[in-house]
Amino acid sequence: MNKRHGTYHILHHARILIPGLLLGIAACHNDPKEIASLTEARTAYQLDKADDVTLIYSEHGHVKAKVFAKQYISNDAAKPPYMDMKNGIKAEVYDDSMHVESTLTANYARYYVKQGNFLIRDNIVVVNKKGETLNTEELVWNQQVQKFYTEKFVKISTPTLVMYGDGLEANQDFTWYRITNQKGTMLVNKSEVPSGN
């Protein structure tokens, strides 16, 4: 296993190659226990670990978002390959002038490398530049259409309203959103709306 501190570009991350291990597998004489043991060891060594990592997401040479992860684990041998971000993450989405459009915090996220999609879970808080706050327990980011989705319970707090429902669709900077199954709306004073921090 490889453990380190550093900054990664989300589309170009390091791979760990262990050619000697492949020779070891080829030398086995069909002993299932030995093969299983070597396979488990191979999988473990293909985990790439790091602490305090910044992942940069860019389009056409422009930085669109940064994800700050306390613990990063990449598994290229998995099917499909993925990167796990554990123990707390923070994401910032930027406009073309690198101003923060929205922030997202959560306890956990998984990035599927080939599909370009994120699965985000546990204690999710999204705040946009208008001060609107989304609270939910699961979000899926679809890179192809550049939208967030969830079928879980959501709560959106604005300066004057609190809205509840099941399911949500939103754009990447959370300036547009739609609750798919709205269950309630409540008028509130601005001082009663949580900040989301």
C-alpha cells in the first residue's frame, strides 16, 4: 500500500504496478488457497492511499471544482475502478473567474473513474451563492449531464422558506434545483434559517 500526502488531478492519478506479483500467481500449481491468498494481496497492494488530498476537476483547461478529502483511497483493480474519500470532504464549485459558486460538505464520497460520476453520502450540506442550503443524506453527481440527483429526503432552506420532499434534481452550482416529490413548505424568518456551516 502506498500512503502519502499530496494533490491529484482527478483525471490523471497514479497507478501502482506490481509485476513480481503476477509472476507469483503464474507459478502456483492450481492450489486454490495459494491463488486466493495472492489475489487478496494483489488487491491490497493496488490500493493507493493518501491523506489531505485535493482533487481538481477541470473542463477545457478551466478549473470547475476542487474536492478536498481528508483520506483518499484509490482502487484501480476494482470493477469498476473507484476513488473513495473518507472522514470528511469539502467541494467548491467555481465560475469562469474562479469565484466560489457553491460549497458542498459531506462525510463520504466515491468517484467512479470511468463513468466520471460521484456518489456522495452522509450529512451532506450544499450552500449556494444566494445563501440557500440543501441538506440530504445522498447525492449522485452525473458528469455527463452535469447535474446532481437524489431520491432521498431533502430539505432546502432559503432566506424566507424551508421546503421538504423526497428526491431532487439540481445543476452543479446549485443555482437551479427541483424537488421531485415536495411534501411541505414553511415560511420562516431569516434569523431562523440555519447557515449550513
